[in-house]
Amino acid sequence: MTNLTLNNPIPLDTTIKRETGERAYPIWLVVNPKHPSVRHIIWTPALAEIQDKVYRETHTRIDTSDLYIRNAVGDSRIVPDTLNWWGTEMIKEIELFREIVLKHQPKILISFGAFPFEFLRRVYEIKPDKVPKYWGTSNLGNEFEKSIENFDITKPNRIPLLRRVISSGKFIEDHDLFVENYFHYVGTRIAEKIIENKDSLNIWID
């Protein structure tokens, strides 16, 4: 597998790869390199719920051995904040990622938190552009709902998850949709779309 780097790469960490898995796999995870632990603290429990729902209804499981996971940018220092928002280096990263998604056409792109979601919006040229603070828990939750409601297997589906879950896995109470368990909720909703489109996804354990 090819490891993509910038012309003057600065390692995120010697133990963290820029990308893992296969780009041909239809489900991608897009991660903020400043928060690599989301793969474990958010994705792992969500995936457990997805697999449970899928197995109960299809009697098979998703083979995630080739799941494609990518840090949105190769240098964690260019991740934007309120003072540094989308400079020249970031534009190059967006263009690079755009080339990759246009070539491989993933069906589901799952992001974690504000920056990876806005990064994907800009990759796909979704307007208007937003600033970091806009993508708080409530707005990301709303976008999750929209992504599920508008799910279309013939197009890339950008599905945002939270980077961290407040109050022991619960949505904050001012969210329009308060559910008891965040991981169960998002995992079940994602699983439903995967099951509905199971014949169009080459992700199954033989």
C-alpha cells in the first residue's frame, strides 16, 4: 500500500501511520491526527453495535480487515483552530484527498468530530464553509440525521460521528434527539443502511 506524504512531511508520531487498510474498501474512516484514539473510543463501540445488528438480521458479519482509515492531513500542526483556519497546506491536502476519493469512490465516509467533517465538506465542495466552533455536538448530531435520511448507495455518504461522547455515552440534553446510548443509536442507524444495501457492498465475511 502506498503511503502518501507531503513534500516536507513532519511525522505525526512514529507509531501512527497516515493510512491503513485498502482504498478499494467501500467504508472509510477519516480521522483528525490530533485525536487518533477515536478509532478505539468511538469507532470500536459503534462498530460493535453495527456488527450486532447486522448479524441478527443477516447472520453474517462485516469483514473490517481491509477497512480504510486515514488521517485527514499528514501534519497535525496544520489542523485548523480558531486562529489558523484552512491555510495553503490545507488546500493542498483537500485537493489530494479529492483526487483519492474521485478515483476510488467510497460509499461511506465516517468522520469523527468537527475538523474531519468540515474537511470532507470542503473535499466535496459543500457550501457554505463553516468555522470550527459551528460543528458542536448539536450540529454534528443534526448532520448525522441528515446523512442517514438522505443515504444513497450510488453516491458517497458522509456520516459524522462525535469525537467524544459527553456524560457516559449520552447526547447532551439540549440535542433535538436525546437517546440513552449514543453508540447503540448511531451503530444501529448505520447498520440499517448497510443492511438495506448489503448487495451493493463487498464487505462481507464469506
